[in-house]
Amino acid sequence: MFINRINDHIALKLPAATDADAMLALINSNRMKLAEWLPWAKVMVAVSDEQKFLQYGIEKMARGDFWFAIILVDNEPAGMIDLHEFSHENQRAQIGYWLADQYQGMGVMTLCMTQLEQIAFSELGLNRLELIADVNNTKSRAVAKRRGFHEEGILKEYLLYNGKFHDIVLYSKLKSE
């Protein structure tokens, strides 16, 4: 089991299928808040759903098309962070993340983002990271700003979830920044 220690309390752990029970329990206890911004939270309802996702992620990671980690706070699962939408020819990927409510407002995600950027730029050879967030998701947008991501613009009615189209803010950060 690979664990990347960020500090005495926070770490990133590469997922395994055996993490499904703990991750589903965390999703279950945060489902309403997660579902506000993340449509998958409504359909991830069984341990088998989470096992399939983790196995899918592990397989994609082995092909170099995905990177993900479980966020641990004091050795307990607190959320996830990932790189997806890889464009290897353009050396870019998009960041995704979620954090259980009880761990928000403590700087956890900002520290995890710092580590993810280092992994993306130094270990994975990426040149550009992108992050999209609903215009109304002030917490997610604040993380992007704290980490020095630049707001590139608003993508009007870019995503359809929870029965309506949502405007999304596109942020980016370059390796040289």
C-alpha cells in the first residue's frame, strides 16, 4: 500500500478494491452535500458500485489515463483527489476532488492540491492542469484560487446534472507558474 505523507495528519493513499466499504460509508454520510455538485453521488449506492469504480480507476491508472488517491486525515478516509481527462500529446489533465464535510475548512484540500500539482508536474510530466467548478460552488472555487489557478472563463450551460444545465468556471495552472 503506497501512502504519500503530506504532513503528520494528512496523506494520499493509492486506492485498492478493499477500500470500497470505507469509501462508500464516507459517501453515504455525505451523500446530500456531494450530490449537490457531483452527480455520481446519487448512483454510488452499493459496495459493488464503489468496488467497480475503484477497479476501473486502478486499471485506467495502469494505462496512464488516470491518477487518483484517497485523502486520509489521521489515517481515516476523508475524500478523493484525481487527475482525469488526460491529453498526453498536449501534456495536460483535469483535476477532480471531493472532501467529506467534517474535513472541510481545515486546509486539507489545499494541501492535497499542492501535493497533486507536484506529482502532476514532476512525476507525470504534465505542463497544464485544469480544474472546473460550478459557478456557485464557492468552496471548490476558493481552493483553485488559493492554489494560484487562473480563471480562464465561464463555460455557459456546460454540464447537465440534477435536472438542469450549469455554468462552469474553467481554471488552469501551468508548470511554469
